[in-house]
Amino acid sequence: MQKKTFEHEKTNEVLTERDWRLFREENLISVKGGHCPPPIREWTDIKNLPSDLKQNIEELEFQKPTSIQMQAIPIGLNMRDMIALAPTGSGKSAAFLIPLIIFLMK
């Protein structure tokens, strides 16, 4: 069975709940609870990303957010509580620190 890939044909603004469900499924993201913000697909999806932080992400050559970062960063930016489980080395520290750094830089 061939794995389907979520294409970037649509902008985030026009994606439906079904599109986000498929995206989460394809990226092994599971969420529970209500009012969970949609994940980010690219670093550029982070609203108001300070240029210094963007430059650091580029210098570290982080091409694309990991699954935990895709979902945890929007939750953190919305100041929501979460419990996140992900393997060692999956980028959890950055997932939790990026929203904190953005908040502190404001």
C-alpha cells in the first residue's frame, strides 16, 4: 500500500477540518480535547516569528518542523495546556521553547 502524502496545494486558510485530520494522520499526530489549533506545515506558518529566531532556525538547517513541533508550537502560541508524547530526539524541546521564546521576545 502506497503512503499518501498531504500536498501543499491549498493555503492554510482554505484547509477544511477533513484536510487537517488527514494531515495529522499522515504525520502521526494524535490530538484529544477540544478547540485544538491546526498544526503548522512549515516554519513560515508561525505568525509573527521574530527574524532572529527565524535566522537561528535557518542556520541550524531545520528544513521542516517535526510532527511534535507541527502541533505543539500552535498550542503553545495559543497559551493552551498540553501533554505531549514523542520519541527521544523528535524535537520536543524546540516545540516547547519556540512559543516561549516568541512570547519573551514580545
